[in-house]
Amino acid sequence: MYITINVMNRRRRYRAAPRRWLSLTTLLLALVAGRASGLDPTKPSAQAVGWRLLAEGPLLPAPRSRAATSADFRDRALILCWHSFLADPKLPTDFSLDALGAQLDALSALGYRFPSLAEALAGRLTGRLNIVVTIDDGHRTVPRAVEKVFAPRGIEPALFIYPAVIGTTSFSMGDAEIRRLVDSGHMVGAHGYHHLYVTEELWKSDRAAFEREIYKAREKTGLITARPVLAYAYPFGAFSPRTKTELSRAGYAFGLAVKPGFVYTVEGYNDELELPRLVVTQDNWKDIYALLARNAQASGDLPKSKAK
Ligand SMILES: [Zn+2]
């Protein structure tokens, strides 16, 4: 249902704005260049990732050519969300780079691989043991975490930023840092404009603010990244049915919520505007790890040395 609505909206949008073809072509080239430069040689090529320019112009995952089977349920990913890497034990969502590296290595030891969000959204997942890394808020510690922890492990986190703080506060990365990450292949989505609760209450109390969180966020994120902005992560995980409708109208194809669940390779199993995702905190990491360990054991894909 949402797919059709999205595609229809996007067709209209891109027909009305042919100059977008330029930036879409740029993104395709950037994706090809990013993959070719190769943070992870075991990853599929950009062609295999499945993004392509449709006749209408929008950048969408390649459509599936076959009917879904029960086997498709196996091919799935869990999306995790980190925030900052200051090594500040007082911040519940903060981790040191060492702790972050240890978390990723523990998941690798369970047999997990780390496809990018773009790959997951394009349905390019194999097996049950997939983790997609996302990082919210555009914190200034992100580039170093990418350089020291994620890149050496072949992991390409997707970033969700809220433009009001980008380049204007000591909390955040600047435009140039985000652009460098985009140019090296990282997908960037919007995360509100001022990081407000984009709920029915906001729509009723301040319509302009509600629309700014969705429309201006997309416009400004697109200016910073010079790419079309396809994905939106709801600030605080808060949204309403109206938020989803406006997201689609604004040209987003995907909305990331905060709730348990997997993203499947078959669109029909996903609500594209309410994709599940878990925020990693110091308190809940043990539970998330236990969940992922159970998932690995249930899948029968656990390495023999770890099996009980
Ligand atoms: Zn946030």
C-alpha cells in the first residue's frame, strides 16, 4: 500500500522537478564510487545492491521479480541505533570507542554480518544474521568512530541528522564532515529539523513546526548531502498516522521507528514508514545482545564453537 503511494508521489514529484535527475545521477555515481573504493571487499557491488534510476527518475530499490516464499522470512536484519562516542558513563546512549568495538566484535562472533541500510532497504539481505548500524543526531564523535571502529570492520553506518544543529553547535558535525562521510558511501537521512516530537499534538499546536520537522528537514539535509533524502528517523521514535502520511507526501520512502522487529527482504513484510529499530543504551545492551544470541542460536547459523 505504502509502496504504491510512495511511488506515485515520487513520480509526480520528480516529473515536476526534472533537475533532480542531476542529483540522482550524482548519487548513483557516488554509490558506485563508494563501493568501488571498497571499505569491505566482501560486499556486493553497487549494481548488486540494487539501486537504480527508474524511467521516472526516482532512486528506488530494484523491484522483485518473483513471488514471496516462506524462505524469504529468513532473510532479515535487525536495525540498531547508536548516538555518541565520548566515553561518558553518565550519558545512557554514549559508549567509548573500545566498548563500541567490543560490541561489534561480540556480534561478529555470533555470526552476524553488517550490511548497510541501503542494502537492507533494497532487500539485499541473506540469512537471519544481519545487523544494520545507524547513528542518530550527527554527533561530532561520529567521524572518529567511523575511522577507528566501523571502517576497519567493513561497516558503513547510516546517519540520521537534524539540520538545525549541524555546523552551528559544538555538539555536532559540520557540513563538510557529513559531506565527506556521504562521499565515502554513507547514507544520510533526516531526523527532524529541530529534533521535535513529530506527533499529532505538534500538528495541532504548531502546524508550521510540524511541517518544518518533515519538509525543511528533507530540503536542508538534501542541501548538506547533495543527495536525495529517502529515509527519515522519527526523533524519540515518536510519530502518528499523520506523520507517516506527510513523510510520504514530502518524498521520503522510508520511516524508522523505535520498536522491536526485523526488516525483511520482501517489502510486503515491512511497513516501509514504520520500520523497526532498537536504540542501544548502556542499560539495554545486555538484553539486545541476549536477543541477538537467541536469534543466532534459533537460526542454526551459530558457529559450532559457540553452540551449546
Ligand atoms: Zn535523536
